[in-house]
Amino acid sequence: MNTTRFCLVRHGETNWNVEGRLQGHTDVDLNKRGITQAAQMAKAIKAINLQFDVLYTSDLQRAAKTANAIEKLFNTKAIVDSSLRERHLGAFQGITTKEAPQFDAELWKSHISRDIHQELRGGESIAQLALRVQKALEKIRLQHLGQTILVVSHGGTLDMMYRLASNQALDAERAISVPNASLNWISHDGSSWKVDRWADTSHLDTLALDNLDL
């Protein structure tokens, strides 16, 4: 049976990444380094002569502008899909990880303990994020069976894709890094997912920031 391959790209750096500020659904733009990282990532895809069939991106501008570097270099157009957004972090959106425990100690404790049903006061629970990401991946896979798909998304979302592809428990501590503008590979052989390669940043000329633990 034909294997469907996904190359997953995390968006380039934002100022909120640098500040350790929780973004979630807040529509934060790329910073100067993030724009450079996006360009380097697109050139790396070109350099390995990746023959991808379709490009998807989250609608949040930090992802969409990262995808735009691919659009320009490959003369293609991304399909925008809001189901590829970052986890909605509810009450914590816009504050730093240092501020969060003072903002709401009990809610933050629940968050960092990975209570999979905690919705973060207006946000998504881990379980809700997992279901959204699983549905998004399966929808894309079924529409492009046997093809190679580029997806530009977010750190928390890509971590969830890793968990789904590796059967890692939703409440387990994060096992991998998800650096800005990294290339990450998963595939589906028609019966199950697997992780092929993860967290490739060899194309970047500066150290990429890891995803905050979401």
C-alpha cells in the first residue's frame, strides 16, 4: 500500500518566542530572525529536491508567513486550514511562563501536570487538541493518499502530531524538541503512523528556540 509522507514545519521565530510568552491563538507575527529562518527552511527543501504534492498551513500569520517562503520559492499556493492552529491556551495567552504561576497558581499547576481535560478557562484541553489534530491529519491524509505533504504549523500542534505518530501518551512529559523552522517527518503506510525523522535544524545558521512546554 502506498505510504503517505508528511514534512512538518514549525513556524519561524517570533518576539513572543524570545520572551517566553504564551501565544496560543494570538496572531503574533514573525520577527526578523523568523523571516530569515523561513527563507533558510524553504531553501533547504529546495536543496534536497523534495517533490511535495501539496502545501498546508495554519491560518495564524506566524505560520502563514513561514509557508509564504515556500510559496515564493516553489511558485505554489498553500491551503490555509485553521484546524492546524496552535493549542488555544485560554487565560494564559499573552503572559510569560514566569508570570503564569503568579497569574493563577492552581490553573498553572494543572497545566504543567498535563491534566488532559483542563481547558485553561476558555482554552482547549490537551484531549481537545489531540482530537482536533488527529482529525486534521486524517482529513489531509485521506485527501492525498500516497503523496508527500508539507504542513506548516506550531510547536504544540507538532508535538501532538509526534505523540499521535509515536503512540506517546497525552499526559506524558514531552519527549522531543520542536525548534523554530525545523523539519520533522512522519508517515502513514495505510495501517499506522510512524515518526521518520525529527527536529532537523541543520539548514539554520543560528540556534533555533525550542517550543515552550504546552
